[in-house]
Amino acid sequence: MSTAQRHGIDEYLETIYFLAFPIGEYRPRGSGGGHPTVASRVAEMLGVSRASAGEMLKRLEAEGLVERGEQKQAILTVTGRARAEKVVRKHRIIECWLTGFLGYTAGEAHIHADELGDSFTEDMIERINEKLGRPERCPHGWPVETAAEQAENAELAPLAELAAGEHATIVRLAEHDGDLLHWFYDQGLVPGVEIEVRAAQPEAGQFVLALPEGERSVADKAAAGLYVRRIA
Ligand SMILES: [Zn+2]
């Protein structure tokens, strides 16, 4: 099994989708076109080589899920986008089931949801969603319905874009890095928590936050993965 196949088609689509609908400075073009995605960023997020990502992107292209732009960007086709949206929605519903019904922590839920993605039929996902009372968000703050997620993107910013003195509420946590996700929970940096930026030195990749329980130092990597809503 090649490295590219270690991550299935759906996981690639999930990653391309995440990069196509970013929060913050890289806004999606127009209402729903999506931002082109560079193969190397896909490789970086999945922790695979560029060669492996390139191999898989060729396969996605052959299956009509992705088109390559002029700079070899990976752009979701209409079919690819529809499948990616289905995949992320399913992932979020499974996460809600893992935390709300099986008692897993939010930190554990993401990786287990990835493992279980293929095990449930569409009908099972709808039944789980109903049983859970149609949860609005996954445990990490991402709206279950992708239309709601995309509409909300414009209201949010990565913490890394905030200046000292700004107040904000944490809304969503980046999930693709399991260790970072656990760190967020260990530090109390979770959805719903209000923070104040005490110091921001983006040049040095350092931020100091005031939380209800005290101050936290946050490095660049973490500041780029905390999505917040500014409080005026
Ligand atoms: Zn989640």
C-alpha cells in the first residue's frame, strides 16, 4: 500500500475542502467558488510527501473530483465539492455521537471519527443525527451543516490575526493535528471560552492570552488553529 493510499480519497477531499474554504486572510472567491488549493499544503496537512499527494491528486482528477488550475492547484469540481461536503458533515455527526453517546473526549473524537468514516451508511448517519437531536456543531465548534459553516467563515478570524487588547470568543478548533487538538483541551482553549489578547508578536510567533483561569502563552502554530469571533 502506497503512502497516498494510507489516507483515502475522502480524507484528501476533507483536506482540500478545509483549504478551499479558509477563515481569515485567504477568503474564498465569490459566494461559493472556493479558493484554489496547493498540492504541497495538502501534503503538509496530511503529513505525506508531495509525491504521494501528487499521486493521489491525479487519481482524484481522473475520477472527476478535482481539477488542476494553471498553477497546478487542486480545485474541487462540483461533484468533488458535493462529496467533500458530505464527508465533513458525516465526520462531524460521528464526532457528536462519539462524545455525546459513547463518552469519548472531544480530543479523542476526531481521530476515531476518521477511522469510522467508512463504516456507516448514509442512512445510519441520518439516524444518528436524528437520535442526537440534530446537533448544531461538532465538539470542536464546526457547524455540522457545511452551508452554515461557510456562511460563518466571514465572521471569524484565526487568533493569529488579532492585536493586543482585542477580546474574542473561541468558536472553532483546527482538528487535523491530533496532538495540537489535545493541547488546546489541556490548556482550556476550547469553544465558548472568552479570551483577551494581552500581547501579540506575530513576527516572533508569540501570543499571550488572558483566560478566565489565567494567562496562556500561545505559539504561532496554535494561534493559526484557533478560530475566534471578535467581541466589539
Ligand atoms: Zn470536530
